Amino acid sequence: IGAYIEAAEKFRFINTIDELVLDLVVKELTKYSDINLSVNISAFAISNIAWMKKAQDLLKDRSVASRLIIEITETVAHKDFKKSKSIFHA
């Protein structure tokens, strides 16, 4: 799967993937109140204002947001810790 992610990042398709994954996960969490899910986001999502806005809008419902784990890689978190930290205070 790593090769696909690298290609998606190279051709800037990763932003679309990040948004689609967020949409799908929130739909599932809304539909099924008894599940918890986690997603991995790309390094681009952290610096993508549109993604961050969409995440804030979709996760306003705390009963949904509390069941979602957003994972970021350590390299992304260390690269821009302040921005990475802001995700968790949205």
C-alpha cells in the first residue's frame, strides 16, 4: 500500500483520498453508534486548510468525534508540532 500512497502524494491526489476517508469514517460513526474507528492521515492533511475545516465541521458532534482516532506519523508530528497539536484541539 505504501507505493500507492507515495504515488498519491506525488500527484497530489492524496488530498482527495484524505477527504474521502474522513467522509466515509464519519458516515460510519454516525450510522453505528457502537463502533470506534481510527484513520491515518497524510502529512498533507495537516497543512490542508480545507481538510481541517471539513474535519471541524464533520466532527462537531462530540458523540461522533469521541469515537474517532486520528493517527499521524511521528515524522509528520515532529515536523510541525504546533500544527499537529492543533488538530486535537479543533
